[in-house]
Amino acid sequence: MHSGPREIVTPFRPIPLDVPEGMKPNEFFNSAENLNDLSHNNGLLQNPEGLLLYRKALGHSNEFDASIIYNTSQSILDPLGRPVRRTQVPDQVKNVWNRMNQIIIDYMLERYPDPDETLVLAGEASLDATWPLTSPGVPSIRMLHNHFIVFNKAALRAAPLADTNNPNLTDGGQHSLFQSYMRDVYRDFFDELDLQILQPCQDESCKIALTGYPQGLPSWEVHGGVEALKDIRFWKEYDTLLKGFIDFYRTFFTQVSTRNAALLRDIYFPDLVESKLQFNNDFLKTAKMVRDRCITDAKYANAIRWQPAFKQLIYRNDKGKLIVTISQNSIGNAITEVLGVVVKRNPDADAYGRFEPALIEKLLEVRRRLVEADLGEGIATLYWGAK
């Protein structure tokens, strides 16, 4: 079997939404009106904390695919003012969010126990206001949401190889700015974080053999497996990785923007940033290289995401171990592409209908477990009841 990224076709039922005249689709998708439709047509569960579990209408996989969104569309009307990463979520909301994540991931691993048969992943994507709303590739919903996805490996094996020159597949590989020029600085910085449950793993053991991904990204094995996700310590360490990444990203692009910039006041690990980054020649040399190019190359400068952009994943490797990784998402790749899966969505209501009954059965079982754990109440739609 040849190892390489795969491109799969996922059918979906076209969404009966009329975008108002004069609006671009990604502008409408950020509106309170659209989120209201999402809840009524695809919502599974909601809770007082504002967390909404829903079926992905434009999904990555019809085997299992769901998301939880922190729905602030009614309370924060400015799309650019909404929480877009875990570090911006209130503690009482995050506590519920973490428990929902734990229960859903536990279900996925219980329902799909064999790593040879399925690829299981969950994770969050950065939706920062780093580009203008009208730019190509800007996320369609600017609110923090995560993904729970299962791919059938037989379908992946049968799928054609994806174009390895696809820029979305090189985000963490040889074309990545961080990996090409600051690999040692980046990893040394992460090594200084206080982690106990998350333990660094070697590159080859982290990769999915079928796709050969992730490539070049620091990754950590979850010591204790799925049971560790019941420990609040795991979720604090999961946040520590994100905080460390944000510090690294913001410090670097601040130095790109302004030569010899002062230490940012609101970073999470100031002593670590000062000792490992602001006094590191490789780090500052790379910042100069990018800054010099920005001055002379307008197209290059316009493509830079000046604020932290990332994908943070929990996935199961080929040996059945849970792995955490974080991608320096400077290009804007989909969350599945971090693991080498390119999804081509195809509007085909009949094909989607053949998968739908089994998919909904699994989603409703997840909902039942969440309701049982006092994590929300069911939502009724045209496709399922509230209970």
C-alpha cells in the first residue's frame, strides 16, 4: 500500500438557505439568522452555557460527524468580537465544554474500537479575525466550534492520492515557516511547558501510516489513554499547549511587524518567552527574513495571518494511542488535512440519504449520553425529536 494523503468525496444534502441579495455567503453564515437555522434544522442538543451540538450539514464524513459550537450569535452580534478559541471561553463554560468533549470522544472510541478500521479525530480550529470577511478561505462561522469525525479506513485506502502540492497539505511540513527555519526553537519552547499527562512522542509513531500525516508537527501521547480525558489535569494541559503556541506565534509575528519589539504584556509565559525566544538568534533572524520580504512583496505580506491561527487535534494513531498535536495554521487548511485527508464535498441528496439513518442513530446516542450527564437538553427538528 502506497502511503500518501487521500482525497475522498463526501455527499451532502444541499442546504435550503437563501442568502440575501447583496451579501456574500460567508457574511451571511456569520449572522444570527443563519445560526438560528442551524439550530432548528440540524441542532441536536443545547444547554444554558450556550453550547450547541449539531449535525454537520456540510460534513467531512458520513460515518460520524458532529460539532459543538459556542453559540454567541444572539449575545454578541459583532462577528469579530466573538470567542474564537478555548482561551477566550469563560471557565464555567469551558468546564461543560470539556465534559462534552470527553463523553463524545469516549463514545467514538467505544463505537469504533479498531484503529485499523477507522481514523478517529476531534479538535478545535482557530477562527480568529485574521483576514477580512470577504477574503477567500475565511471561516464561514466566526464562533469557536470543534469537530468530531470518524473516517472509514477502507474508504480512505480506496480513495485516490491527493495532490501533495496542495498548499493546505504542506502547512506542517517542509514548506512551513516554523518547521523550515525554527524547528529546534519551536520544540525547545514546548519542552519547557509543565506537562505530565501529555508526553512527547516520536514523529513516526504519531503518523497515520495510510496518509503519512501529520508531518513535522510536535505531538504528544496522552498517557493513560481515554481515561485520562476524565481528569481535569488533561484539559488544563491541553490548554497549556494552546497557550504556549499562542505565545510563540504572537511573539514571532510581533517581531516580524516591529523590529526589536518589547515583550507583550498579556502573554501567558513571559519568562519562557524572554529566555527562549527574545534572546534566540535563529528566532530573530527568521523574523527579519519575513519582515524584509513583507516590505518588498505586497502579495506575500497580505497573505500573512498576523494573529494566532491553528488547528488543535486529539486523534488515535495506528497503535490505538491518543495523540495531541497542534498545527501552525498559517495557510488555512481544513482540520482533516492535518492528518492527510482532503475532503471534496459533493451535493447528492440521494447518496447522502443512504448514510443518513445510521449517522443519525449514532448522533442521537451521543445526545442521550450528554443529556444523562446533565450537559443539555435535546432539540427537535424535522429529522428527529427532542428525546
